[in-house]
Amino acid sequence: MFGHDICLVSALLAAAGAVLPALLLLVVSRLLWEIRWSITRDRTCKLPLPQGSMGWPLVGETFHWLIQGSSFHISRREKHGNVFKTHLLGKPLIRVTGAENIRKILLGEHTLVCTQWPQSTRIILGPNTLVNSVGDLHKRKRKILAKVFSRGALEAYLSHLQDVVKSEIAKWCTEIGSVDVYTAAKSLTFRIAVRVLLGLRLEEQQITSLSKTFEQLMNNLFSLPIDTPISGLRKGIRAREILHSAMEKIIEEKLKKQQTSDYCDAFDYMLSSAKEDDYELTMQELKETAVELIFAAHSTTASASTSLILQLLRHPDVSERARAELESEGLIGDVHGYCRSRCHGNIISEESNAAEKSTSEWRSVMNKTTCFEAGDKEEGHRSWTHVPYLSLEKLNQLSYLDCVVREVLRFLPPVSGGYRTVLQTFELNGYQIPKGWSIMYSIRDTHETAEAYQNPELFDPDRFCTDRNESKTDRFSYVPFGGGVRRCIGRELALIVLKTLAVELLATVDCTLATETYPRMQTVPIVHPVNGLHVFFNYRTHGVERNRRESTHI
């Protein structure tokens, strides 16, 4: 027995002897890592670095951030305040919250700070994109792209955009089961980018293939800047090369063709604007810009579209009030008839052939789209609502809908913040922000904590109504599109997409939640529902007894 105890003690001592050095090495390495970054402070400035942790060597706190999502920033903000340091995606980073702090950053572009996306993002998107350009190059590119998002261009896009929205909603309504809204929204915004902005009329197989490749690019856009065969960065680069190869062939064909219609897409406007500015765009610039246009119109707008549908489901009173506004503006009309064939086959076959039709023919197809009594989807009577083609003027008249969309973007901004590199040391909240470091201003945290808002934790569209307009007290308390010279150039297009989607859904569709509870929202890298937002979509019917599902609906 005594010998057994001795053996046990010896084994424990041996294990401790093996573990303790490893633990000591970890502690020492982490301490040296903290020291390594503390000595990078600007010694000419007497202010201290912000509080916070730099995490573990090389990886910093990246894995904590990816796993914890928004709770990562909330816990550190509660512990360290509105300005704290961390280390994410291979870079030392200072995260900033608060309208006044954000004002200083956004108005300090080109003097205090300059744009700085994570290294992986810069590598994957390429050096010729607007987001990666600085100084005079940024000004020139922004001037060229400004015409792409001018009022005249947006008016030209609108009817084509509405066609795509109608088409995608038709698919949702003919789905046998529930629809994963986030996946469906990404399909919608990808098609808007490809068809409306790039003016590409592709076969369904091509669209599906490009969409999957683009999804792979997006999934690896924010990754560690380590280029190995199995790294996220390498996967993103491979996806980019596939997209560039496909885009080059498509662009070459597009440039060879003469303009045969009155419709101008974003590429047409961009080429025209560059010509006016005596700037010749290279093929590499065109490829990178094409991917950037998809990037700008795709994930963030899909996120916002999903959040819009989620909030309309959560707040049926808001939905009814917005629907009443549509009725008062004459945007809801009834169409009656009798269906003699299955709508699923009609919609899918007509939509897939629409790429070969002219715009007028495609509008005719969509105006004739048939739909069935909710919950049935079999042959029988039909009676549905119809939305006429919209104009920018009509959208601007929908004041309450505008408040709803603005509140969705405040409550669940698609992007949590923006990155910058510090050009010269400056002060925030009593701390030094040293030259050379990265800084990220938090959109979401600022929206949640800004003093301008009464009860910011509540979803309340009325806060943006004329008599309240809470954000008017400080414009930097509401920054879903950023601000300053880097403010999102496509913000008006994003708002048009959201409003058009809302109009079509509220006027023509009943939505019911397919699950017992609402999903939790993940915020990294873009706001989206964990495990999806599953919803049943059915066309709204009139004068027909409906078999409603027992669930939340709008």
C-alpha cells in the first residue's frame, strides 16, 4: 500500500513537472506580448494607452471575439469604458464608442486617421477598390462612382429592382415549407447587384454558381492574415480569382456590345463618368469594382432586409400602421380571378425565362403572376393584392415607412463598426490613440448607448418622426452608413431596396414565424440570425376564408 502511494505521488510530481513549465511559458509569453505593445505608445504624449487586454501572442483576442460576438465588446466596454484596447485579426486595435468620439474620428479622415480595413479584407478585395483607396485616388474614384448612385441613376434602376423583388417574393410564396429569410435575402440582393447594377443577364446556373463563389469570398473576408493552403485567407483569394475570371469574360462581352436600350446600369454610368473625368479604367479595376459593387449591395443589405422582416414580425402594430400608410397612398390594389394551373410552375418557368425577355415583357410576366390561397397552394380561386411600379417620389412620400427602416438600421445596424489607421497621435477620453495603431468606431454600441435616444433598447420607429426625431440632437449618434468623406456612397440605393421590399411584403404577403421562438442575432462579421429566421410566406387574399397558422404574423 505504501509503495502504491509513493508511485502515485511520483506520477503527480512528474505530471506537475511537465505542466508547470508549460503554464509558466504561457504566462511569460502573454506578459511579454503585453509589454511588446505597451512600448509602442507615443512617448511624446503623456497620456496613457487605453485600458484593455492584448490577448495571446499572435492571435490576440480574435477567437474570443469570433465566439462571443457582441458580448465580447459589451463586456469590455462595461469593464474599461467607451475607449479600450484589444488585438484582433493580427492587429492592435482601439475600439471606440460614443457620438463625440465618433465625430472626431469621422471628421478626422485624411488628417488624424485614414481608412483601414483588416489586412485579409484588403488583400481579398484588391487595391483598386473604393474602400481601399486613400487621398486623391479615393476622391477620384468616389467622384466616378457618385454618378452610379445619382438620383437619375436610382430612378432608372428602380423598376428593374422592383421586378427582381417581385420575382424573389413569388418564389418565397410558392415554397412548400418555410423560407430561411437570411439565405433568401442574400439571394435577392445578389440578384439585384448582378442584374440591376452590373446589367448582367445570366442563366440561372451561372447566377447560382457565382453566388456560391461570392459566399465563399464573404465567409473569409474577415480572417487571420495567414496565407496557407487551408487558411481562410487562401480560400477567399481562390474565390476572388474565380469571380475575377468570370467577370472578365462577362465584362469583355459587355464592352463589345453597343447600348441597345434606354436603360443604363451602374457599369454604364461608371464608364460614362470615368470618360467625362478623362480616366480610363483598366480591366483589373473593372473586375475589382464589379466585385466591390456586389460586396456593397449584397451582405449588408441582406442583413438589413432580414432584420426588417424580423422586426415587422415582432411588431404587428408597426406592420399594420405601415400597411395603412400604403393604402392611403394608393399602393395596395386588389386583383381577382380564377387560376387554372399551378402557380409554382408558372412563376418559376416565367422567371427563369425572363432573362431573355425585354423589360416590358418581363413586367408583363410579373403583373400576370398568379398566387393561391395561403396554406393551400393548390388549384383554386385566387385573389391577391398588387403593387404598381414605384417612383422615388412615391417612396419619399411614405414617411412612416421611412421611420421604420431608419429604426431597423439603428436597432440592428448590419455592420458593427468601421476601421481606420491612426496617422498622428491624438486624444480620446483622456487616453492617447497612438500613431500606427488601428482604431474601430462602434456603430452598434453607439446606437445602444447614445443619450439622444429615449429607451434605446426598445424598437420604436416614432423616435424618427418629425415631432421627435431624436437623432437630430447629434447626427453622430446615428451612423448606420458611417459618416464624413467615407460615408457609404450606396446608402440611398440600400434604403430604396429596403423600402421596396417592405412595400411589396406589406402590400402583397402574409408572413408567419415558422418556429416557436425568434432567433438570436449574431453580430460577427455581419448581423444575422443564428440558425436562420424561418418564415412562411403566403400572398395576401381577400374575401376568402383562410386557414391561418397559429403563429406570429404580419
